[in-house]
Amino acid sequence: MRKSIFYSAIGFFAGMLFMGFISNELNPLSNQLVNSVLWYQQSDEMKAIYLQNFNWAKQIVEMESIKNQGQHKLAVIVDIDETMLDNSPFEGMLIHKGKSYNRQLWDEWVKRREARALPGAVEFTQFAQRHGVEVFYISNRRVHNLQATIDNLRKEGFAYADSAHLLLRQTTSDKTERREQIASLYKVILYLGDNMGDFDEIYRKGSSQYDSSAVWKDSNLWGIRYIVMPNPMYGTWEYSLFPRGKTLTDKDKAEIKINHITGY
Ligand SMILES: [Mg+2]
């Protein structure tokens, strides 16, 4: 009798473990992240794209600072996540734990201050500083994460990692006002980001003013005033896939994504 209780207890805990394993494996939404996160973490192509972009950004900083001859105060505006800092271990955790993004998990990750610098990012900020060009970080990390973000950037060696150069999200994810604030004091020579909203609100998918033709209309700005970083893991491009005002489960979202794939 005692033995059978023992074995059923063993069976129960083994079952729990197995169910845990299964549920980790079965979040369809985080499973769709696998190839994106792998490419971001493993491929040399990813590293080369970041280095290529920062090399080009340095050329622009150098050219503009020579052209300027001390006339204006110069600045570059950069985004933080997936532009300067690599949060792919957070995305990897979502896959391993079978979870999807939520603000609480994200805050926990930010508070750990463990994001690493992207290839060429730190050197770029130091290069800009040597050329008298200030770097402003406009990010949609929320203001309560300011100290953790400064600590993380400093740990990695970024220049201008201080509260005067970080403009985090207060009320809106629209970065226009924060960009204008810098542009009223500096000549902004360059914008770096992984999301269209890092450049101009008009490009942002999901916003009411979103205009898909804008990217073509402003074709002369890419690589000249705007430099785009690769982020296949997430972005506002996803918002336009999901109908507004509707609560969708992870399974619904995963299905919608598959249905949006063009294939023939
Ligand atoms: Mg970003």
C-alpha cells in the first residue's frame, strides 16, 4: 500500500515535469521566434551588418564634423534596443520558457542590466564623442527603467550614458516630440534605429498616420540621414498584422502570422 502511494507520487511528479516540458515546447508564438533569434545570435552576417552600419555612420560623423567647422552643435540620435544593446537573450528566454512578451518580464530583464553591446556600437559613440558630436539615446524603455538603462550602457562602455542624453518613454511611444526637443538645440546629422518609428512617426505601422508609401517617397534618406539596423525578432511591423481592439491569444497571433506568409 505504502509502495503504491510512493509510485503514484513519483508518477504524479514525473507527469508534472513532462507537462511543463510540453507546455514550454508548445507556445506557438514564441516558437515562431526560433529562426530569427538564432540568426541574430549565431550568424556572422548579423555582426557584419552592424559593423557595416556603424562604419558608415562614422564616415558620416567625420564628414559632417569637417563640414561644420564648429558652426553648429552636432548630434546623432540613436535608439537603444536592438540598435545599441542586444536583448536577444530575453527573446531566447521566451522561447525556452514558452512565454510571449509582456511588460513585467521585460522589466525584469532590463533590471538585470545584462544586455550586451551590439558589434561596433560602443566604438561608434566614442568616435562621435572624439569628433565633438553628442549622442542622444531616444528609447521607448519606460522612465522607471532609467537608472538600470544608464547602468547597463555604462557597464558596456557607451559614451554619453547619462540622464541628460537619455530620453525614455514617459507618456507616448511616439518619438517625434523627443526628436524635436534635441533638434531645437542641435543640428541632428544622423538617426540610427531598428524600427521605423525611430526615424519618423509617419513610417510606423499600427499608427493611425501610418503610410506605407513614405518609405519610398523618402528613398534618398536611407543610408544618408537614416541608418537601419536588422531586427527580425519583433517590431511595430507586427502590429499591422493584428486587428485592433481584439483580444488575441498567442495561438491566434501565431496563426495570423502564418496566414500572412506569401508563398507560391
Ligand atoms: Mg529598438
